[in-house]
Amino acid sequence: MLPLAEEKGSPLAVSDREAARLLGIGKTKLRELLKSGRIQSARIGGRLVVPVASIERFLRESITP
């Protein structure tokens, strides 16, 4: 199965609200992760977006063997 960011028709970035939903966390926790740099974000106009690849990278790095 392809990572979400590579699936045909999947968005490259999502809103902060959608990123929190995908991770199953609240917006406050997501803001902490963004501020710490563990998850990256970008501003497009006045809108904050989170690259799906950044979410996937965070999850890969967070998995403990």
C-alpha cells in the first residue's frame, strides 16, 4: 500500500484541524508538535496547512520497536 501522500487523488497537505483528526489528537497537542518542529507546516496566504508527508514521517519516527 502506498503512503497516503502518494495515493492517487490524495491531498499533499491538509488543514491543521484535519491533521489533528488524522492523528487522533486535539488541536492543542498538534500545535505543540508544530511548535517543537516534530511536524512541519506551511502558511499559504493566511491558512496553515500540514503536509501529509510530514505527518507520515512523524508517525514513522514515533513508532517504537
